[in-house]
Amino acid sequence: MRWRLTDARLPRIWVFCDGGLGALPETNPAAPQPLAVRMGAGCGAVVRREDGAIIDWAWRALTPMTNNEAEYAGLWLGAALALRHRADLTIFVLDSEVVVGQMTGRFLVHSAALRPWHRRATQRIAALPAVKYRLAPRAWNVLADALARQAGLPWEAVRAYLEEGRAVKDAPGAGKINRSEP
């Protein structure tokens, strides 16, 4: 899933990337309890202009993998968005110290599972004119995190639950869904 506001070439873009494994919905008190399924892995990326405006975003569901592999998948997705915009400088912003450390060469890639992810990310990012990596607190990466969580939702189970027309208990404005509404 993807959205784009503009195709204009920019001197610098900021690409916020994240990936992760979803928590069990039943551990969230606000989650609908009847939907007791595990969330999957997902990744998301958000592209911002210099003024902070969001110009592109995407999310992707992932096969089962480790959290660090999902973080690399978020970088891979962010790199694909960056290639579309071809800015003179792309700044990748992640909340994964492992991925930032490995992409900047500060950390070695010891994990056999991460080596292919690192290689693919490095190859894709090499096509960009110039890049930087920045480690950010998770609280500054909330949009990419939200997209990763959205991608990790078990869509078939969520859709089936919502199509039944049940309301989430105690939700503001919750009530029986009118099936005649579009």
C-alpha cells in the first residue's frame, strides 16, 4: 500500500523507516478481545520534505522473521521510496541501533540471517546520490512504526470481525454498525 503527494525532485529528503513484530492483540486492553489472533511482521516508511511535509509513504506485510530482519525490511522499503524521489541527499531515520550501526559500518554483521538483508539494502541504497543514517528515539518514528503495525495486522481476521458488524466495547461512539451504509 502506498501514497504519494508530489513527484517534484528535492535537494534533501528524510526517510523514516521501521519494521517490527506485532504484539498479541489480547495484550492491549483497547483491542477487541474476540479477535485473539497473533499479529504478523510488518514494515513501514515515510518520506518527508525539508519542511516536514509528508510526500510519500508505504507499508508492507512480511513473512515471519526476526525483529532486526523486519527493521531491515523497513529500510529496504524506505530505500525504494527514496529511489522514486531521487533527492540529492537522502537521510534515513531509524530507531534500530543495529541497522544504523551496520549500515554505517560501526557494527559488523555477525548474524547469518541479517547478511542478505544488509547486502540487499546496501545494493539498493548505492543507487542513491548521497545518503546519511540517523538513529532516532522510537517516539520520533511513530508514523513509520504505525505503518509497520498496520501492515502486521492479520487483515483477513480483522476484516471478518469488522464485517460481522460488532462494535468494540467501550469505544467512543461505539454502537451497532448499520450494514446499509456504504
